Amino acid sequence: MKSKPMGALFGVLALVAILSVAPAFGQTANEVDMAKGAGASQTADCVAANNCFNPNPLTVAPGTQVTWKNTDTVSHTVTSGKPSDNQTGTAFDSGGLIKPGGTFQFTFQNAGTYDYFCIVHPWMTAQVIVGGATMSNMTNTTNMINTTNMTASNNTATPEFGPVAPIVLAIAVISIVVFTTRYRGIPKL
């Protein structure tokens, strides 16, 4: 009769562990890597995959410091805006070339969607989405950050495994616990 309380205890502990670890299945990193070979040409593999800056887009909370790391073999910049903008670097700019192995850091204080690119290699483009922002495309605003409203159909970034990952994991673990408790182990096939 001890198996039922032990199974229930195990199930509760497993559920708590999963829910506390579940955010790791979403995109919680605050480091962006510059892909190797990104600066080689406009036809680099990362251009078609849209991951010359990886991850792209990166979603963070306001107040998060993002670190860009140059893992390529050539130097790059990190400059806010788009290559076609008249004003670039108004929100953030690496202030020069980031050598291979080097880093650049910037803390995003305000919610919004921030486009950025490499001035030297303008085909390298990406976004940082801060907070629950519903913004896209850059235009001037009073806080020197360029944003316009984005419609719901355009969506905001969703973590790689989506918001249902913790639920699916919890259901799977609970199902296993219930099954093993009911049948006292996994039956042999």
C-alpha cells in the first residue's frame, strides 16, 4: 500500500521539477553568436537560413543585457536599424569592428522590436524582441528607438518549442507516474 503515496509524491515532485526547468526549453539565452562564414558573401548559408546572427530573433525581457559574440573569422559590427534606413545606430552600435572572438554588450531597457545588422556585411540582419512587445519595423520614436505597431497576424517571436512545451512535458510525466503506479512497474512486452 506504500506504492500509492510514494507514486503520488514522486508525481508531485516530478511536476514541480518540470515546471521549474521548463523555461529552459524556450529561448532564454541572452547571447547572440555571429555565424562562421557569415561575412564571406551574400550567398553564405546563414543568409538563406536567416541565422547569420544566431538566434534570430532573440526574445528577452526589458533590462536584459545581450552579448554578441563574434564566432566568425572576420570582423563584424552590431548596428541598430536596417541597411536601408537613413538613420542607423541610434538605439545601439558596437562603435566599431568586433574582432573574431570579441564581444559587444548592450542592455535593452525598453520593450520593442529592434532590427540590427552588420555595416560591413549588410546581408547579416536580425532582430531582438524585448518584452511582450507588439512592434516591428523601425521608425523614430521619442525614446530614440524606432518602432511601429505590428498586427496580430504578424505575430511576436515564440520560443523554439512554443509555450505548450511545459504542459506537454507535465502530461507525459504524470501519465508515466500514473501508469507505473497503477501497474506497479512497466510491464514486459
